[in-house]
Amino acid sequence: MKIINRAVLSPQYLPSNLPYREREIEIVSKYLERFDQGEQMPNIIIYGPTGSGKTSVIKYIIKHRSFKNIDVVYLNARLYNTSYKILSKVTEDEEKLGYPISYFIARLKNRSKNLVLVIDEADFVRDIDDLLYTLSRIDDGFNISIGMILITNSIQLKSKLDPRTLSSLNDIELFFKPYSAEQLRDILKTRVEMAIDGEYDIGAIAKIAALATAESGDARYALKLLSRALEICETENANKLTVDHVDRAVDMIEFDVVAEAIRAMPMNIQIVLYSIAKSLSGKQKDLFESTLQDMLSISELYNNYIKISESVFGRKAKSLKWFKHYLSELENLGFISLIAVKTKSREIVSYVRLGMNHKDILKYFEKYIGIK
């Protein structure tokens, strides 16, 4: 088996049709077409879990629908996360730093066409309330109209808005349901047949679809898993993709997620995490069946941390106060759980349990830091 078209395995690949999203395409297109014909457009808020096709639907419409009297501008709020960045991009004035917001608003007056502003991952806009209030009232005294399409995973977006903003927003809501296992299976079959020269086991595709369904019908996860399984298959010169390739791809992806999270941590927290994983490596059992005998107290772990920080990483250990702060950070990230237990003497002792396999944590430090 050989991969002949890797592009179709990417979540960013936009196919010529989007199966199981025809209804959503038509709903959004209808509002844009009416806006193009001079009617007012309600602002559209699109909800749905990750990998449910929200972004693909909008990009599909931008690519395949033509409009004469409106411009559709797509921005991702991970890159444009403030009103200033968004408005300066829309007016093509990104290089003009230090200008007041009123400057960019005035620039919008000079547009020759109405504007549809699409903000993907809108919950990342820091001053989303100010932005929506300003743009939703921009018709007052302007020759142009602005419609907005907000894409978000969070159903709490509107709860962050001021009542004044809500009253002027004039919005409709569109919810994208997660893909079912059957739908994902069809999507994956189409992609794998475009991607490879060779055979595949339909059971492997069905397993990927089932695993992705468990992840809220996430098509992105399904494609990532398919891509990684095919890479394993190709590397081994196997005749066809099998369930075994999928199983090993799952392990690799889980490690990638852990590695990415660890890499983003400050080094002091990484050292604490390594010391915990190393200390608990001989005690690790099923995450949900661990007893106190399978854990270590904070005081025991702190003593181990002091030794490991100095002997393995060559760094002076931080104080117990800082150590506890780092534990709180790791708990927030889901790497550990802190369990408070009252002893017979009524003393409260805190124990630490890992929230993931210690082998993946130690593997990261071996692979990327060179520590065995």
C-alpha cells in the first residue's frame, strides 16, 4: 500500500462536496444570497463540537458561491483575537499601529460593497462584547451594512455579552450536530480511496469511525487517526491497512497530545511532572482503581523532586510553596489528581495520582529531552 495523495487526509482539505452538511450549506447560503440582493441579514452564530464541519461549510460557501454586491471576509480569532486586530485586517490597515478604533470604523464607511465578516473560534476574541456591539450598530449613518457569522464550540458565547449587545445583535443560531459513526465511515472511505494506491480493511475504517464518534463525532480526529494509521502501514510496506495499524496509531496520537501539552509547560513544571512520573512508575495501576498504596504523599514527592531536579536536570529545586503551586497547575491541566485524606489522628494528608500513563510522560523526556 502506498499513499499517493496526502492532501486529502488533512483536516484543511476542502472536498468538492461536503456530505451530510448540505442542509447547513443551504441555510447559510440562503441568508448570504438575500443579503447580496439587498435584504438585511441577521447575524448568524454557528455552534457545534470540534470536527463537526462548521469551518468547512463556511469555506465551502466562500469557494463555491459567487456574490456580486457583498464581500465575505474570513478570520480566525486565534490569530485575530482583539477588535483592533480584526478591524485593521478587514480595512487592510494592519501596518497602521496606534490608530484609534474610530479610524477603522470610518474606513469601513468607504467600502463599496456590504460586508460579511466571518469570525471563526469567536470565543477567543478578548473584547468580543465591544466588537459585536460596535459592528451590530454600524448601520446607523452608514451607506453599507455589515453581517456577521460567528463560529464557536462554546454554547456559552452569548452569556458573556452585555444586555445592550444582545439587544442589538439580531442573531439566529445554527447548531451543527456531531457526525454519526455511519457518516464518518462514509467520509473516511471516500478519503482513503482518494489517498492510497492499495487495499484497506473496512474494519479498520469502521474502528476509526467508532473511535471518532466517541470523541463527539470529531471528523478532524478521524482524519488524523486515518492519516497516522496509513503512515504506519506505508512505512512497514504492508499490503493493506488493518485494525492493528489503527490501534498503534491511537497510541501514537495519544502520545502526541501528551507531548504537545508538556512542551508548552515552563521547565520548572516539566521537572515536577517528570519527578512525579518517575516516582510513581513502579506504583501505577488502573487510573480509576488506584488505592493510597499506589500513590505518594506531597511530602514524599517533594523529597524525590529535590533529588531529581538537582541530579537529573542540574537545577536547584524550588521551595515547597512553589512545588505545591506547580502541582495545582498540573491538576488544572489534567495531568494529576490531588486527593486529600484524613488520617486517624485527624491530620489532612494530600496524595498525588497521575491522570495519565506514566510511560507516555517518561517517553516524552527520553525522546525530546534525552533523559532516560
